[in-house]
Amino acid sequence: MADFEKQFTSDYRLTTAQILYHRPDYPKFLQEFIWQDYDLAPKFPQLHGFLGFWVREIEGKLHSVYVAHQKIITPSDAHFLDFEGTIQ
């Protein structure tokens, strides 16, 4: 429920990051990690916090990070139909 409220009260968006990193045991190989959380665009403080944790605590050196974000709750489009009937 808290995530739902964030979308209404702030500009939180569902943020997905594709993180490519070098494997510690085989540095020439890249591994992919997908991170997803609600974050504030365009500064993305949650993502920056996670990447800071990664650099401090995880052995795999970061190669690249691709970020996508989408506002989940948007005004819906209303469509009116010219139909009148009875369902039985």
C-alpha cells in the first residue's frame, strides 16, 4: 500500500536497472543483474544508494547500468460506446 501511495503523493516511478558486472572469478565474463524499485526520477536516489552498496560490498566490478522508468498510474482514457442492451 505504501508503494501505491508514493505514486499518488510524489513523483515516484517504477524504475528498472539492468546492471552488467564483471564476475569476480572470471573478470572477462559479464553477468547481468536486474534491480527494480520505486524511485524518484531523474536523480534516482534509491538506485544510487544501491549502486553505492554494490561498489562497497560486492566483489563484482560494475561494467554498465541501463535505467528505464515508467509512471505506473496515469490518467486512463475513457471510451464511450453507442450501445444499449440487456444481459441475461
